[in-house]
Amino acid sequence: MLKLFKKLKYGARVFLSKGGGQEETIDVHGRSTVLLHGGEGTPFIYLHSTLGESFRWLPFLQTWSKSFRVLAPMHPGFGKSGGFDQIDTIEDMAFHYVEMFDALGFEEVILGGVSLGGWIAAEFAVRWPERVKKLWIADAPGLWVENTPLGDLFRIMQDREKLRELLFHDPKGHMAGLVLEDNPDEEKMLMGYQSLTVLARLVWERPYDPKLANRLRRIACPTLLLWGANDRLVPPAYGEAYKKHIPGAELKLIGSCGHLPMFERETEFVEAVTKFCQD
Amino acid sequence: MRYYFFHLMPWPYLPADFDTVYDSAWIWLPNSLYDPVRGQELYQEYINTLAYADELGFDGICVNEHHQNAYGLMPSPNVIAGALTQRTKKAKIAVIGNALPLYNPPLRVAEEFAMLDVLSGGRLIAGMVIGGGPEYFTYQVNPTHAREKFREALDLILKAWTEPGPFLWNSKHYHFRYVNPWPRPLQKPHPPIWIPGVGSLETIEFVAQRRYAYMGIPYFHIDVFRRVFAQFREACEKAGYTARPEQMGWGVPIYVAETDRQAREEFEPQLWYFVKNLLKGIGISPPGYTSARSALAIIKNHKYFLYTQKTWDDIEKGVYAIVGSPETVRQKLEQYQKELGIGVVLTGCQTGALPHELARKSMELLAREVLPKTRGIKQQEAAAVR
């Protein structure tokens, strides 16, 4: 009963946030890119995870939009964004974003993301450090830590229960049930398959970028690393590895939290990012 | 009508509690369950069986490629085919096939198939496949490139066989400064190309356009084959010609014994071993291996796949296998051959842990008492029924 109430409450917040984000489609050299945006101030770019959560203006985006000009683009190949045929590697994603920022006239941005989005943010920051004012990365793959393999998402992707166990600290909690429903409709299944297809293209042969570790030293801005203390897909050891390679980076663990802090520990997560980006 | 004898070379010694302990017979099934001592004996027996099919007068024998699994023990079907070139005299040797995107470089396939064609005196049928979903986990080849790589590799191999080398090749996934394989195949212009398929319209249309042969992979409901061959004929018409029966092959296990009852008693436990154990996990499909729409269609069509069948009645009604006395099998073969309009039947009886002597007995009854009567079904007659 309580779980149902919590689910309904989140649903109501999503509904109330809706008016805050506006959808726009921009063309980035032939890649039709859908993005949601809201708020004013410094451009604050949120790069989504493989869930493709930026297809809707979620409460955490709404909260940030009170302090920043938030833009939440869908990566090429996700949702209604095109351009998948131009994407082969994670580097192509970084180049997509530099061209998008050029198109939007952004000299410098606050850049961050969760999981895949965090990895793209890191790949961007090592190439164009002068264009990142603040960088935050949450629960991101991209590196390799010996003896700490990443969870095998592709093995269990068709099993909702195992997926919840891999991605959430509390797989029985209301957010786990909301984010990974038991019987998704056809549209959601298609979207999920499409998202995993993009991920597969980027990580299938090798789930990290062997060049990244030695390039992270080029990052020149303040960097916050946020990690779910109980992330089973990309364990906190990966946060430690990013910290080791990025000069001056701070690592903050979020307790009782799995791979998706924006859903499982929204308040702590949003506050930590906001505080870091405002300072 | 041509009959090809098909062998998967399954592992028959899985533990009795396999189904409750293991979630798959593929990819991560511990290879400690494989016993090389028993394995040697098994390979020998399976090769003997295939050589026997040649003696019995089957038109061809078939082997295929799978990796890291108990379902089929031929990670390299070309090795087995090489042995068969020395053990057989008349039968075509159909390798159906080599999974092209798994070969780097794919010129390896051009070379090995050419070797087999020369070694066998021009008896090779060159099967080209994308490879099953599990193989993309095993070989870690990017599934989102599978179809592109398949088409590029196929074009490269055909060019390597038909145009004088050396030449330069450049495509999205492959670049070679000198394409110049030795040896070249014996058959001209090249060995026949067979493409096995599970019913996607994309593959059907591709095979029809290229005028290759489409081999319907077994383990689907007869309605699936009805649709597939109707679509194939239509695709050929669209491409400007009428499909030839030998362009269409139907894969179906056949088991023959003295009576219907005996056939079922001998075969049924083996079929369930196959369904419950060996098919477990075969359907894992990495993202991007098909389009999102096709992936959804596959999920919806699960009920037409052998793995989801529960009773013998399901098997009989869906014609997942043809099992019975010589007369029963003859009648059914005649009925479906005419109805489907096909010119090739690919059949195997070794679906599970079938004792070797029963496998041989079934082959003999099929070859001696059934096929002489069903071979004569005229292809024109078959074509007219559609």
C-alpha cells in the first residue's frame, strides 16, 4: 500500500514537472537531436544513461532548472534522436556533443551525466577541457578495474527481476518497480531494445575505452564523482579509478544506492550536484 | 525431390538434473560437462553416421557451426567436412554454414570452402550464415554490425571466387590490399550458395534477389514454413523469375521405425531431451542483432517455436517432426512436400541422445522404404499445388 502511494506520489511529481521542460529538435550535422530544456543561467547539460530517461522532463531536471539553464538531450539513436548510423564508438558521442554545443553557441558548459552519460561527459572533457566549467560524473563505466568486472547487463536484460537486482540497491523498492515495470507495453519494449542496441554498439567488444585512463589528466575543471555505494553494475571501485586519474576530483558515495542515484536517492543526488555546480 | 541428411552432433551426456540446475546449454554452460574421452567416441560415431548416409544414397549431408554449447559440437564444421571429403563418394557436402561475421578475416571462409570443394571433387554446398544470437556473446563480435558484416563478407567471398586475383577490397568493415586466395573452388562459377533462415522477410527477400537457395531452419510450426515459402515465391516473382523448387529447403527431423507406436516410443524421449536441454538458451538475442521490430516479432512468435511445445500432440499438430512407420512418414512427406512446393528436405534424426543403432535403423528405413517412393514427386506437381 505504502509502495503504491509512493509510486503515485512520484507520478504526480512527474506530472507537475511536465510544464517546466520544453522539447526542441535541432539538427547537428545531419543528426536530428531531440532535447528538453528549462530554466535560465549557465548551460547545464544532463547526459542520460542507457535508460534514455531524458525522453521526459523528470523531477530532478525540474529541480536543477531552478538554478541553471538545463538542457537534457537524447543521445544519437535514443528515443526520437537520429544519427545512429554516424555512431560507432564513444568518441563519436563526444564529437556529437561538441558539434551540438557549437550549434547552440555554448562556449562553456556545466557538464554531467549518469552511467553512459557520465562516460560521454568524461570523453568530452578530456578532448575539450576548456569548454567545461564544472564536470560531474555518476556511476559511469569507461575505465577497467582489474578483478572488478562490470555486471553483465546483456546476459540478464530480458529478465526484469534480475535487472532490478543489478540496477537497484533495493530491487523491491517502489522506484525499482516504477523504472523497470514488469509488463512494459510494446512502445516501451521497442524503446528499451533500441537503447540497448546503441549501448551494444558502443561497448559490446570492449566495455571501456583503453585510452581514457591516461587522458583523464587533461581535465582542467573541478570534478565531482558521485557513486551509488551499492552499485552492482559499475561498482564504486570505478569511482575510485576515476578519482585516481582526474586531478583534484572529489568522490562522494551515496549510501543505500545502486546504479541509478537519480531515481533511487534523488534528494541526496540532486542536492550534491546542485551544491557542487553552484559553488 | 532431394534429401539431405543433417547432423547437429549434440552432446548426449548432460546430467539428469540439467534443466533445474542450468539456465542455458549455451555460452556459459560449464565446459567441465564436456568429456573429451567420450567426445572422441562420439565424433567417430557421428562421422560414421554421416558417411553411412552417403552409402544409403542420401543426396547430401549437412554440418553446421555453433560455439560454446552442448547443442552442436562443431565450432568448426569445416574440420568435420574435411574428414567427410575422405569418407564419402557421392553425397554433396553442405556446410550450412559458416557464420561470416565471426571470421576475421572472412577470407578464411573463401579459402576453407575452396579447399573443401577441391578436396571433395566439387561436392561442396557453401552455406553462409549470420550466426545465431549466442555466437555473438561467445565471440564478442558486435551484434549491431552483424548484418552489414555478413553482406560485405559474402560479396567479398564471391568476388574472391569469381574474379581473378589479386585485387584490392575496401568496404566499411573490411579492407584488404591483396585478395588472392589459393586454392580456388572447383565448381564454376562457384559452389552453390545456401542461406539458412528462421523466417525473417529481410533474409527471404535477400536470398530471392540473389537467386540463392533458402533453407528453412527446423523447429518451427508448419504454418511458419507455409508463410515462409509463400513469401519466398512471391519475392522471386518480384525479382523477375519463378522460384525453382531446389531453391527451397525444409528442415524437419524425421524418425522412422517399424510401427507408428514404436517410432514414437523410441523417438519421443530424445526429442524432449533436445527441447528441454539443448534448446535452452538458444533464443538469447543480443541487442541490435535484428531490428527492434523484428525482435518484437520474434518474441511474439515464441509460441511457434519447438522450445515452447509441451505435449506430443503439439509436436504432431505443428509438424515439428515427422515420426512413424514407413507408410505414415511417406504419406506426411508427400503431403507437405506438395503443399510447401519445396525441392529439398533437410532431415536429421539425431536430436538428442538417440542410441546410435536406432539412428542407423531409422536412416535405413527412411532411405530404403520411404525415399524411393517420395523422390518421384514431380517438382512441377509440387509447384502446381501452390
